[in-house]
Amino acid sequence: MKILVQKFGGTSVATPEVREQVVGQIAKAKEQGYSVVVVVSAMGRTGDPYATDTLIGLLRSIGREVPPQELDLIMSCGELISAAVLTQTLNVNGHEATAFTGARAGIITDDNFGSARILRVEPQKVIEALQKGKIAVVAGFQGRTEDWEVTTLGRGGSDTTATALGAALKAELVEIYTDVDGIMTADPRLVPDAKSLRVITYQEVLEMAHLGAKVIHPRAVEIAMSERIPVKIKSTFLDGPGTLISDESTPQRGLEEAGRPVTGIAYVDGVAQIKVRTQEDFNHGLGLEVFQAMADANISVDLINVSPELISFIVAESLAEKAGMALEKLPVEVEVNPGFAKISAVGVGMRGVPGVMAKVVEALTEADIHIAQTTDSHTSISCLVRHEDLARATQALHSKFGLGQ
């Protein structure tokens, strides 16, 4: 069988009108000779009756403290509703389909409720449906433990369901349908001339996802990368080419794109900078105590700079006060500065290329934007800027590296 996995997000299944467009995309794949597995998210967004956040609100209106098993149980319902509704829509339109829960589709996870990891996929029942010529419609974002407890995979989990099924079924391609036409060079809300990338490597999109871009979940990319399953990000509503995520994108890029060190600009807003100073030397054990205090408080740290007398890092702004309190017990001076954003230039083309950092600093300096801190890897350079400078910083970097239309 020639198998194609198609994943449709919440806005793609929210109304009868858009569900008809989804049926059209599925029918087109069937006409091309594919056996089709469809993965769906919960219908709509916060405030819509079957959206996941709405269902969570229903449970929490009874009492704020909800056991994780019950929370996962209600969080899985939105996708079940989507799967049943889309299956009925397909059948009424003459396309034989059958609905699957995550458990029935063979998604087996650990018992980390709320953010479960997929241990393995046993897709025999899905294969049986495909062999009978049916479209398999799978509720995304969910699975089951070995003991048949319902689990959810965390935010963006339907993407993970799609690539995990794609890997298990040895699909030719996984298509992720969303409300934008592919992965953009920057957030189009901040950069009007941002464009959709034709191709991008697994490594680049994984870096962009970790650095704030929200088009596809990092776990989904990791699974696709490990199994070398190509993934295409497409729009449900536009007939554009979308963005192909694959092993090596350079041969498929135009000459102009191939020569660029930077592929896109990503950002994380709403972070706080923590500065920890000492009159001693952090190398004599005190540095370990600083980071152990963050670990004990269950606070993730990022953008870390360490020198003998100063440690700087960032945390989510919502955790800034908690971080400051956790460090009060140590013989250090703590400075908590909220109101920052982390902006990153990403591209596999920057590896070993001199002058990329200089261009980043030049772009931000020309825009009169103060850089509070930096870090880099082989495929990214990140800068900490004030929240109010985020839009200008994104535009400046996007323009400096020639990423526009």
C-alpha cells in the first residue's frame, strides 16, 4: 500500500464549511492512489464548545484541583468528537471511513499524564481498515498506557500522533494541514513580508520549534527525523505548495536561498532575565547550588551565561518571582528583570561561516536595539531583547539576512 498520513488542526475541522474542504483534500489523496490515515485535533479554539481548553474549564469549574488521570480523560474528548464528526462527514460524502481512538490506533505511551511519551505504535487495526479500502480517522493527541489508562501527549500532540503513525505505517509522506501555507521565514504578524519556505531540513525546523516557532511540535519532528519520514506543512484553505521538511534541503532550494546562512527568525516572548552575582567564585561549588536551586524548584532555565562572578539566564516570566525566592537562601545577590523576549536567527547554512554574529549585532545596533545577552549553537544565534523591541528586532534581522518576499 502507498500510505499517506494527513493531520488536520482544530481550525480545519471547526465548522461544516471547513470540514467540506478537508473532505476535498482527503478525496484528492485517494484519487492519487493513496491509502489515507487522517489525524484530527479538537474542534476550534478556546471558547468553542468542544475545544480542549473549554473542556478543561468545565472540569475545573467544579473544583480547581483535578487528578491527572481525570484531566487526561476529559482532554482526550475533543479529538474523539472531531474524529467521529469527520468520519460521519466522509461517509455522507461517499468516502467510506472509520474512526479510531488513540488506543485503538495502537498508540501506547508511558504514564506521564498530560505529557506522555509514545513508547511504541501497534497499528494493526489501522492497517486492516486500510486494506478494506477505508479511510482511517484517528483522534490525535492521545494514547493509552500498558494498563489501558487514557493519556494525552501534551500541546501539539496531534502532530506527534501523525508522525508516529507515519513512521509505524512506513508512510510515503505526512501532511500537516494548518491555517498558514507552510513554515514562514518569520511570524507574519510581526513581519508583513515574511514568506513561506519551500523546503527546510529536520534540524532547522526542530531548532525553530524549540526557539519559539509554533507550526509543528518538536517531538513530531524528532520522530520524523529518526525514521526519515518526509513531512509537508500545508494550508487547508489555500492551494499553495507548502513547506517540505526532509533530510537535506539545499539541492531543492533556489540558488539564492541555498547561499543564505539564515533560514528563518523565531522568538519566545514573555521571559525574565535572572542575574546572580557573588563576591566569591562560582567555580567553587556555588554555581552548582544556583542551578540545583532552579532544578529543585522545577524551573527550566535557558540562555545561560556563566563567568566567575556572574551567572545570567532566563526563565518564563510567570516563574520569575518563584525563581528569585528559590535563590534567596544562597549567599548571592539576585536581580530579576521581567519584560524580555528571546529572538533567534536559525539556519544550517551558518555552520562554519564567519561574520554571521557580526551581521546579527549590526542589524540590532542599526535598529537601536539593546542586546542584553546572547547564546549560539551551530545552527542558531539567540539574543535577549526588551519585549517592546521584539517586533523591530524581528523585522531588522529578517531584512538584514534578505529573507523577505
